Amino acid sequence: MVMEISPAQFGQEVRECRMPVLLEFYASWCPRCAMMEDVLEQFASANSGRIKVCRIDEEDSALLMERYGVDRVPAFLAFSGGEVTGAVVGVVSADVLEKLF
């Protein structure tokens, strides 16, 4: 399951999470983001209990995007121990997301 989070939840759901986290920055108006919805759901399902999958709307998260150098959506950041361990931007396969971990 992909968890929709707000910037206020970022610390608890991503930075403080004990398991690795995949975070997607997306926009509701973005066709590439819409193309990634099924891929992200499949990735979350295949990695249930191993990798937490979250997404955050770019409209609400300008400060987070600036903090992590995200300037395009969809953007995917891999977190482990609260730190970014990998990143990829654009339409990608589940295999590419898997390689972030």
C-alpha cells in the first residue's frame, strides 16, 4: 500500500521509520506521475513489510523539495536510517526503484 503523507508527517513516516522508505514527490496535474501510479502500487505490494512506500504532493512540499534538491516530478528518493541513499526522476520501472535499495 502506498501511503499519502503531508509535510507534517514527513519526519515520523520517513525520517524516523525503522525500515527503508521510498518517497515519491508527485503532482496531480502531471501525466508522468499518473503513469507511475500502478508501478508504485506494484512495487509497494511486492515489497510489503520490507520497504515502506510513501508519496507527497509537490504543491504542499516546496520546502522538502528544495531541501532534497528535487526540481521535477515524479521524483523518487530512497531513505534508509533517515538519510537519502538513492534517487531517480521520471517514468521508471519497478526494477529501477528496486535498485535504489
